[in-house]
Amino acid sequence: MLVDSGAERWAEVFADVDPAVTTVVCGHTHMPFTRLAAGRLVVNPGSVGMPYGRLGAHWALLGPGVELRRTLLDVAAAAARIAADSTFEQAVEWADYCLNARATEEDAFAIFAPRDGRDS
């Protein structure tokens, strides 16, 4: 589900969710947003890894209301730590790509839109 997913798609996804649930926190697309959909407040806090579009650790502060937040991090140090601690052969390349926000929001829409029932 994306920030621009259609009303029909949101209704389909929430069809089996108790109507008493008025706020839904979701993720996986790494794209921070808040929106109203199918009568619910939907919050995607974003991501620390592969933050589409801009650097930083994206997260949400939930309380009375929702604040989408971003915390800058030492990308070089995080990438070095991943490379040092991982047995994954492409850890250096993966960390560079994911932590340096090399993928754009357009890339995310192209990847996720077909899974949302759209061409892209």
C-alpha cells in the first residue's frame, strides 16, 4: 500500500479489520506518510535502511497526533559497521546503496505499484 493507493484498494485491504480500529501503522515500502483511508488514519513511519528519497532514519512519534520525524545518522560509520559485522559478500555495496538513499521515491513507486494492482 502506498500513499497514493486508491480508495477502493484501501477499502479492500481493510475489509476484515474491525471498524473500531481507527489508526493503522504499516511499513515495508520505506516511504513515510500519514493519510486518511477507508475511514482510518494510516501511518507509515518510513525506514532507517533504504529511505527512499532522502538520507536519515525515518520514524514516527505517536501520541496525541502523529509526527513524522527524521534523524540524521553517520552513514559512513553505519556502512562500515555493517561491512565489518556481516558475512554477506555484497555488504559494502548493499550498505552504500541502502543507507545513502540511492533509490528515489519514483523507484519505489515503480517497484510497489504493480503489487498494488497498478501498472506503475
